[in-house]
Amino acid sequence: ALVLDVTNSGSQTWPGNSYTDPLIRVGVRWVNRATGEAKDLQRVPFCRSVEAGTTMRILAEDLALPEEPGEYDLELQLVHELVCWFGAVERRSVTVLPCQDQARSGASASTSVT
């Protein structure tokens, strides 16, 4: 899990669910360091509204992993759906390991953040 502090420096409240306008969420992208290919895999909605001028701490759990093992940059950035990506990009280097024996472990992948 990653902890991310998000500050709303605008004048409009960001709603605390994923279905109310404006649709502002944390976007999750994985960039393959070997190929430069970027995959936009998921959105993390806010658990409560973020009022203008306030900061909220988000615990990003259960992030979807790329299917292929390798070295990636995990990028987290705010996105106003169908409008733009905005704010600072939070970037972490991540190694996605090959699947373990799924019959024994039940795990599909694991990561180590460096």
C-alpha cells in the first residue's frame, strides 16, 4: 500500500465518491522502464469529499499490477476525468516479479518498492 497526501488548492470541493461531478480521482499509471510503454490501469476515488484548501491522506491499497514482470515506474497523479491530468506526479520505482506457483500461494504477483 502507498500513502499519498492530496491537497485541493482550488476553489471547488472534490466529491468523495466515484460518480459525482467533478470526477476527480487519483490516476494510476505503470510505465515499463525497458520499453517506455505506459498503461493507465485504474483510478482511486476519494473516501470522503476534499474541501477547497484542505489536504486528505489516501491509502492506495490493492493496486492493479501490470501483467508482465519487469521494472516499472508507478505514477500517481490527480485526474479530472475527460478533462486533464493535473498536479504533481508521485513516482516510485517498482519491480513486478513473475507469478509464484499460484496453486500453492494463491498470489498472482508481488512487488518490491525501491
